Amino acid sequence: MLEITTKLVTAPTTYPVTVNEVKAFARITETADDSRLAAVFIPAATEYVEASLKRQLITATWRLTARRFPCGLGIIEFPNPPLISISSLNYVDSAGTTQLVAAADYQVDIDSEPGRVAPASGESWPEADSERFDAVIIQYLCGYGIESAVPAHIKLAIMVLCKHWYDRGSIDNAALSGATRHSFDALIGKERIEPPNYEDW
């Protein structure tokens, strides 16, 4: 199996839900904890949901690196769906020079989940220097878009988590159980996705 690494390049500057939305859902009337909701509960709940779903919610830029291009059909699947677009696709050749693969030489499928890319019809991936960890470097955009584009049931799952932690006064007691666990799983269950399998590379 080929080792694949991904790294967040540009993180979102907003979250899927606002402090006011969480307060309305959790029936919080005081303002004393607004900053804690904004700085702790909402970010933590968003990260929890993203990790549970294996998805990116608000649009972000990620980088995928690999030692070489895949064999066979040459399909590369991208973690953190939904895939929006590929910003750049580069590789390092045997001379150690970074080369850009022209957009006309590959096809992108943003409708599948996870999204994927493969050589265009009649094309094949170039030979990359497999002695390097970063012989293939792909920068891509993924996520649902802005806050309003995130599905409502996913936003609701984030608010369920925020209320659960707020009622307990801390995210240290993060375990979900009973009705809260049932509600959370019902909201996000159908959106969970298996990460790409690179065993055939």
C-alpha cells in the first residue's frame, strides 16, 4: 500500500453554526458564555462532526502528497469530501524538477464521493521520482461551501453537541449516551463516508 498524506493548507475562517443559532437551540439566554461558545464549543463540535463523517464542512484547501501516481486505471480519490475542484496537480520528475500536469491531461469527478481524478482519455500519469515522499503533490478545494450550504441536519448535529457539552460545563465529558447519542447518530449516520483505499496503488 502506498503511503498517502494529507495536510490542511487553508482552513475556513467561519463555522457552520453561529453563537446565536446555538443559543437559540440550547435555550441559553445569558451572554456571559458567548465567547466560550464561539472559541471552544462550536470549533470543538465542528471538528468532532468532521472527524465522525470524514468530511470537510466549510470550504478549505487541502494538499495530498504521495511517492508516485497510482497504477492500473490511475484513479486518485480525495479525502475530506465533497470535492470542489483541483487547484494544482504537480509531480517531481527523475531530474528533481517539479512539473505541472496540464488540466487538459486529467479528468475530475466531483459528483462521486469521495471525489476523484484520473488521466484524460488516451493519457496516462507521468513517471514521478518515487524516491521522494512528495513526488506527487495535489492541492484541492473541498467542502460544502459557505455556512448556509452545509446540510441542515449536519448543522443540527453540531448544535446537539454544543448543547450537550454546555449543559455539562465542559467538553471534557465528551461521551455521548442515551437520547443525545441517538439524536446525534440519526442526524449524521447517512452522511458518514469511508476514507479512500489506497491499497491498489
